[in-house]
Amino acid sequence: DGGITQSPKYLFRKEGQNVTLSCEQNLNHDAMYWYRQDPGQGLRLIYYSQIVNDFQKGDIAEGYSVSREKKESFPLTVTSAQKNPTAFYLCASSTTDREVSPLHFGNGTRLTVT
Amino acid sequence: GEDVEQSLFLSVREGDSSVINCTYTDSSSTYLYWYKQEPGAGLQLLTYIFSNMDMKQDQRLTVLLNKKDKHLSLRIADTQTGDSAIYFCAERATPLVFGKGTRLSVIA
């Protein structure tokens, strides 16, 4: 079955450490996205990529970094510069060549930094 | 820029209909989407509608679109406890613009 896999589901880190969240898709989608979700805040866009080797900052990119070396993969690194990293992180992908191009989401990674 | 607004909470009794409302700002032709998020999970696409349509029905779900007022609604008939979730509307853009989500609570 095609889909988006985020791993791990739960992640714990000490303050001051960088951590990388994995996102892999086998839907052959060109575009991939990272969102952060906090209670009552809805979804906030961190980074997105519409093609391999290219990505754009979203609304809250500070303290995060990404890479897009392969079409299938879009890892997100939460750096020690991110002030409040504890949150639920969602990865998504979509086509770019059709008029109807909804996002398909993974099941998320809950990051807790203490 | 685009903006999508939703009320944050809705509570209904099991078996009643639920109506979740959304307003959007983009006046160009566009697709509008409804997503459902269950606790601890990602978002699942429920349905979508193109802005030249007034209504779309899919089993228990009915989407109504008022283009003049830029108002979108999702009606869930015969609401069940399994419908308890957060519902997001989204407006087609690059990237999609999401509302903050409406938390639906179903009371047995």
C-alpha cells in the first residue's frame, strides 16, 4: 500500500541536542511538507519542497532545517536553536501536476524535549 | 493572502446532525478540502469540492458552498461517537492554507 511513513512515533531528547525526524513516501509525489501542531494552534508550516534538491521556508522555519536529496525522503532536523521544540510534527506529500492535489499525511511524530 | 477561519469547538448528541463551518478568502477558482484528525494521528482527507459547485454529497457527508459569502460547511448526518475528532477545512494554494480546526465532541 502506498503511503507516508513517519518515524519514530514518539521521540524524547534532552535540551541542547539536535534531533532528526524521518519522513518517507512511496506515492511518487513531487511535493513534501512539514507541519508543526500545538494544542489550539492548528497546523503551522515549517518547510516544504516541490522538487528534489529544492525547498522553501514556511511560516515558522527558524530553528529547523531540512534536506531533499531523494524524491521519497524529506527529513526534518530540529536544532538546539528551536526555543520550544516539544510538539506534534506532521509530514505530508502531494502531487504537483494535477488540479486536485490534496495533501496526504503521515501519522506524525510526537517530540518531547526536556 | 489567503486565510481560512473556523469555529474551534462543536458538541452534538449521538444521532443528531453536525454542521461545521468555515470561511475562506481566495476569490479565484479553487478547490476546498475537508480533513479529519483523530487523536494522535495524521490528517485524513474526507472530501473536497470545486468552487464552481454548490453542493457535494458522499454518504453521511454533505458539503455546502456559498461562493458569494465564501462560506463552506460540512454536515455529518447521524453523528456517531466515532466521528469525534478535529475537522480542518483547507483552501487550495501552494501550500494548502488550513483553518485552525474544529473539535467535534459527540455525546452519547
